[in-house]
Amino acid sequence: MPKYIFVTGGVVSSLGKGIASAAIGKLLESRGLKVSLIKCDPYLNVDPGTMNPYQHGEVYVTEDGAETDLDLGHYERFTNASLGRDNNITTGKIYYSVISKERRGDYLGKTVQIIPHITDEIKDSIKKVAHGQRLDIVIVEIGGTVGDIESLPFLEAIRQLRLELGKDYAINIHVTLVPYIKSAGEIKTKPTQHSVGTLREIGIIPDVIICRTEKVLSKETKDKIALFCNVDKEAVIPAVDVKTIYEVPLEFKKEGLDSLILRLLNLKCEDKALSEWKNAVVKRLKSSRKEVIIAVVGKYITLQDAYKSIYEALVHGAIANQVKLTIKKVDSEDLANNSTERYLDKAQGILIPGGFGYRGIEGKVEAVRFSRENKIPFLGLCLGMQTAVIEFARNVCGLKGANSTEFDPDTKYPVISLLQEQQKVKIKGATMRLGAYQCKLTRGTHAYLAYKKDKIVERHRHRYEFNNHYRQILEKKGMLFSGIYPGKNLVEIIELKDHPWFVACQFHPEFKSKPDKPHPLFRNFIQTGLKL
Ligand code: GLN
């Protein structure tokens, strides 16, 4: 039976609980333990797949095709855990299941209630993750902030679980904010005391408190938090702001968090330094001087989280090339015809991310034209590939008005059209072409040179697809179809012949990039940009 670490958050949201959980995962893996992670999201959506990025940030797609919270991205980037649909539990999923059981008659005769039915469902869903796997530790992060009405059933469930499992088998870690009040010149512990107080009211007593702070915590402050929050002095772990998120495991290690957790869970493991991670990731990131500028042309650029995995994959590509990355975020709606140069002239690479809907499309087409004509390395992802096809059809093949039927259902040249399997689909949730599919690469192409393999597996999230009817026309003018999904002869990767590096794919390579295993496409994209 695995042991459990429950991670809650207090005071404010956006404290980096996801990164803290991922970093704890990394630390425990480094001690030889097999780890998995779960994110509990208290909202009523079954999954984030139908939410706008402004509401939710990126939707992270797992290998098994689940549309999940972006924290699963942090978990997979920091650890070796391979996650799937069961690793993201939402209130929506829990209620859906309980109500379906009620209709089936599984609770016949009973009044179905939050306690015990909803809380039992949560506990079962948490325990289910370990079925069929030999896991040592499961880290369960509860989304939201303590005190929210929505997260109460989750907190009650973990309270019960801890009681059932016993203290050697489960611990609670609470992540809080310890703010610095500038005008008073003081660090304040009161919000943390209140937050721990609220947790205690619902029966949860933290074993460890992780204090997010911008200033180093003095011994007095740490002792005060320990005293008022009823934890051991060494269980107050400061988490001071760092330059890169990849430093967090190293900082936690310095504070002795891994040894503390192992002691609390009564586990004995050999101590190991995180030297590989330190040398291959953090040192490289911090010591790189030479700069590379990559423009990301999208419509959600004002939001930090909308393209999370893409920004991280670019960082990984920069690590691989030992350069300092500067991302220039360009709003595709700003790219009117004559201003494109002003926005993109310094870019050594242009990336167009995925997306939905017509807004911002024409600006993206314009960015494709700019990179094609000026021979600037280009990486198009999903919708980014589709816009590259539209641009090429319009401006090189002379198919005036070519478009995707997503944006113009009556276009004369539907170079991108609905996947055949999608034609009867009416329901929006979880019905796209999702998750891992195989792709066969053509030797000698940029894609092949990057992956150095004939067959790859990448993750998808789309309804539209390159329309094979136009393959010959585009091919004749210099487009290359370098990756194909053999099962259905679907175009997965396109390239341009007469260009230093123009690669666009229907899948999302960003979901499989890790700081210590940079994705080959991101690596080579940046490598080519550096030569400019
Ligand atoms: N809207 C496009 C489609 O559904 C692209 C999706 C995406 O970029 N993830 O095919």
C-alpha cells in the first residue's frame, strides 16, 4: 500500500502548490521511491476541456487522452510519473459518478449525501490511482484555498483518509503565504496562523508548513510559525522566490524537506544528491549568457498560464542549446499587414500555438507568411500547423480564400476540414481526437533529423485536420508531408522544402518535453534560430 502526502494551500491562490507538489515528487524519486501525483480540482466541470483559457489556463493532455489541469504538466515535467485520466479528480467527475450510481440503484433505499457518498467517492478515486501499480508514495494536491466552500468535501475526504490509514501512512503539508509588508518593513505570520486555524477547525493538522515568501525567513519567524501553528520547528520550510521553478527541488533539499517527509512517514531511503538535475538543468539555465529571441504569436498571450507547456518546452530547448531564452509574446490580433515586421523583426524563431475559433487567425497567417518569406525558423503546433497550411495554400498555391472549415464553413478551398470521425459528434466534452497516436516519419526530413526515429508517439487535441484532397497541389509547390498517422493516412507533420527550418505538427509536442529531456523539435527549432 502506498503512503500519501496531502498538499493543501492557504491564504491566497497561485502560491505554486503545483510546483511544490511536483518538486516534492522529484525529491522523493531521487531517494529511490516510486511516486504518483493527483490533482483534485473543486470545480463542477467534469474536466477543463470545455473551459476558456482565460478561465483555466492551458488544458494539459495526458498520454491516455484526458484533458486535465495544467498542474499535471508540472508533475510530468519534474518526475518520471506517467499520469492519466485518474490523476485529475474534479467535483464534476465525482458528482457525475455518484449521480449515475444513484440512478442505477446502487444506493437503493438510502439518502445520498455529501458525507459519506461524495467523500467516499473521492477517497475511492484517490485510492484507485495506486491500483495495479507498485507505488511508494502518492502526492494528492487539493486545488483552491482552505476556507473555500467548494473544496470542503475534498478536505473532509483527506481528513478521513488520514485517520483510516494511520499516521505513518499519510501526512499533511500546508502551503501558505508569509507576506512582507513594505511600509512596516516586517514579515507577517498572522495569515498563516489563520489559515492553519481554519484547517484545524475541519480536523486537519498540518505536519509540515511550506511558507512562500519573498524575503528570507529569520529563525525567530520560523519559530513563531512553529509555535502558533503547532508544528515542529524543522517542519517550517521556507520557500523563497527563486529565479527558475526548476530550482525548487534543490531549495527544498537544502531545507531538509525530503528527510523530514521520510521521517514522518517512517521510511528509510538512501540519501542522494540531486546533482544530475542541478548540473543538467539548473546550472545550465542560470549560467547561459547568449540570448535567443523566440516570438510566440497567439491570442492568449496576456495570460501567463494559457501556453504553459509551450513556454516550458521552449525553456527546455534553450537548456539543450545552452542559451538564455527571451520569449516575445505577440498578440496575433495586432499583426495587421504593415506592422508585422515591427513585431517580429528581432525574432530568431516564430512559434504559433494551438487554439480554437477565428479570432486572431488572420494575424497568425500573417506571421506564417513573414517567417516563410524571411526564412525565420518556424514551429507550428496544432492550429499553428493548420494556419501554416492555410497561408501556403493562399499565398503560394494561389488558392484565394483557402481556409479551415472551422472558420469558414463555405470556403472554396477547405484545406483544413473536420476529421471524418468528428462529423457525427454533437457533444463537446472529451470528444476531440485526444491523446497519443503514432506517427511515421519520412527519412531525411527535419522531423526525422530531430527525432532520429522512424516512428514516434505524440499527444493530440483537435477536431480538424489537413484535407488530403489538397496534398498533391501543395506538394508540387514545395510543401513536404514528413509525418503521417498510418492508421488513417492523416497528415501529422508538414515542412517547407525551401526553408532553413519550417516544421509544423498537428500534435502537441510541448506536453512531452522535460527540462532534463528537452523535446527534439523544440531543441532543433532553437538550434536553427541561433544560426540566424
Ligand atoms: N481548432 C483546431 C482543431 O480543433 C486546432 C485545435 C488545437 O490547436 N488544439 O482542429
